[in-house]
Amino acid sequence: MDDVERRTGTPRAVGASCRLVACIAFAVFLSSILPTVAAITVQPGVIFQPSQSWGNLSFASTQTFNTIVVDPTGVTFDGVRFGIQKFPNALPRVEITIGTWRPTQTTVNATSVRFSATSPTTSIVYFNFTYLLANREYFLQVDGVEQARKFTSASGQVSFPWSAWSTHDFNVFLGPRSGGPVNQCPAEPAIPGNPPLTTFVGSSVTFVGTSMDPDRDPLTWTWMWGDGLSSTLSTPPGTDQTTASHTWSTTGDYNVSLSVTDSICVVTSELFAVHVIPRPLRIGFIEGTVRDAATFAPLSGATIGVVPGGYGQATDVQGRYNVSVAAGSYTVNASATFYAPVSRLSIVVSENQTTVVDFILASESGNLTASFDFTIDGATVHFTDRSTSDGALPITQHLWAFGDGTTGTGATPDHTYAISGLWSTYTVTLMACDPVPDHCAGVSKDLTLVNWPVLLAAIGLIAGLALVGVAVLFWYRRRRDEEEPVETPADEPEL
């Protein structure tokens, strides 16, 4: 018996067993009082419809997840995102049914995601996945034929476009190689508005920040408020703006900055000056909502400016704003990227009262008309965009579907086709877009390409066979003529 056993009177093995039983009992007790995370069961026929994707997403069989998050252009299941973007942004939607969902499986040449999809023949659809295995090769098969091999980014992001539409089977496999594309950093973030902005101690001010990541990676945004405090939030892939609010507790001049990172690069905005002054004795409020004139949808991130005084802020995700001002008369200005600004004059604000000023902003984007020409040089076709807009914004993006399952960009692309047979007909689609997100117009044209080498070879073969046939016929007739006996006239009888 050792010292512990002599002091306690209990054999050491028994004490260890008691401690084990106590631990198990304590664990059971904790499990009974702690909340559990309920699993989410998704039945076949349940449709996820991201608001800006123009797609319907469902599963072919029952699935169970711990978390599901729907954003404007995709759905995240247990941390892995399936993104969808269809052009043109119009009905009917692309219909997607997932048959296999094992996005983080690690077996080479095994299926990670398999789905069937149906879309109109003139559409272009981008399927993108985020939080797959990072810096790994994935390849896409369509109807059993390999179409593309790509590497994921550091955030496990990869995108596959498709344009040759009817109903197809898409199979995404994990490839054998590791690597990845060269990371492209996000653009320097901007804080719209007209600094210096004036606010009061204790008044909340909403800001909007914008940035764009060329790789469409998820971004993390960090606001530095200049008073030692900061706010950090994350956005899903493809998001190019965010809003945040802050309240200063003491007077002074502060410099606000915004940093954005894609987990590799960190880029920071220019400083935005804020002047915080004591709260006046006579204070009132201006509030309202900013909406799109065409759709009446709320505009998040619109800038509100109030003069004199330099007050203002940005609208929140519901398009709303609320600005604290000293009682008096003001001009209220509303502006937003790609929209014509609007001003309201002589807005009177009374003490402890709220004056409502709503805005309807008209987009500077006009009606787009997509059009293109092409010239044919053998199997290579030279395309030229002829699209027009009657608005103030230029056409800045061109998405081409060449009709053979491949896509391209630019205003004047060249494309070489692999013509099968004597000739082939392809339906080419162009989506022309202005800077407004997802504002595009489309047009399709059929072009027929002749496989001249094959055709000429076929013509030559036919001509050769015809000549051979003529020669054989001539030889046969001549041979027959030679073999026929020549009849000589019989001798005439003598008189």
C-alpha cells in the first residue's frame, strides 16, 4: 500500500474508477443542460433560390446538415458554398439538382459534387464552389466527357462556366495535383461620402465600404474607427460592399479606415475624416429610405449628405438612414454608385422631431441592346461587339458562349472551332453588360462552318472515284468491242 492508499484508506485503482465514474456522470449532466445544435434535414423537392442567382437548387435525396446559409448568389452547406450565376438575369431560372455532395472528400479521381442542370439554350451559367480543398486540382466532366481542369484558390474557390445548354450531367472530381492560381489581391477599398463628416457624441453613424476581389474570394473587412475600437465582419464570395455603424463617446477629430483581406493580401482605404462635436441642446432627426426607381428595391450603401453642417451617413441593408442634426433648415442629398443624385431643399427639422425624407433614385444605366458581327477565316471566327446602350453608362463587360461548350470575354475575341464532319452549325451567344451588377442584355446567332480540308478531300475522293468509274467503263467497252468477231460479207454467186 502506497502513501495515497494509506492516507485515504482506498486502493488507488478504486479511486481511479470512482473518478472515471464521476467524470462520466458530470458529462451526462452537462449534456442534459447544454443546448444542442439541431440538425437540418433537407428533403428532395425543397428548393433554395438565391435572390440574385437566377437559379433553383435542390437535392435528389434526403440530406442532413448542421448549418445552411443562403446568400444572394449561392448556398453554403456546412461551410462549403455552391454559387450560381446565370446570364441573362431573366426567367426561366437554371434548375439544378444535386445528386452527390461530398465536397471535402480527399480521394483522388473521386466525385466531390455531381449534379444535373437545365437552362435555356441561350444562357451562360457560372457554377462556383468555395471552401473546397485549397490549392488542389479539380476537373469537370459534362455528360461523361472531361471539359476543364482548374486549381482552387487559397480559399478553396473554383469556377466552371457552361453555355451549351439543354439538360446535362455535371461531375466535379478531385484531381491528383496540388498547386493553385496566382492570387489576385482585392481592389483598394473605398468609403463613399464627402469627408469631413460631422456627427454628435453618442449618435450612431453608418458607413459603406466597397471593394472587389478579382478571384471572387470571400473577404474579411475591418473598420478602424480612430478611437481605438474596430469592427470586423466577413462576406461570402462575390460580395463587393459592406456596411457598418459606429458611435463616438467623446468629441474630437477621428480618421476612419477600412482594411480588406482575402486571407493573403491586406489592402487599406484612404482615411475618412469624422468631426465629432458636442450634442446640441436643440436636436432633431432626418430619416427615410432610398429606393431604386425601376424596381422600388431598397438601395443599401447609398450616401446621404446634409448641409449646412456636413452631417450624413450611408443607408443600411434595408436602404434606411437616420441622421441627427441641430434644429434648423437643410438641404438633403442622396447619391449612389451608378445612380443620378437627388437633392431636397429647405428641409425643416424641429427640436425632438423626426422629419421623413425618402428618395427614389434613377439608375444611370439605360436599356442595353446586344449585337455582334463576325467574319470567318477557315475554322477561326473573328467576333466584334456592336452592342449599344441608351443610358449614361458604357458597356464594360462581354461574356461570349461560342456554342461548342467554351466561353470567352472581351469586345473582339477570336475563336477557333474543332469542326466535326463536313460542316457544323454553332449557336453563339453574347451577354453585354454595363457596370451595374448583373445588368446585361443578350443575343444569339447561328453560324455554320465548313470543314474545307475534309470537304475538299471528300470532293477529290468522289471525283477520283468518278474518273476511275469512267475509265473502267471505257476499258470495258473497248475490251468488248475488241472481243466481238468482225463479220465479212459472203461471196456473191457468179452470174
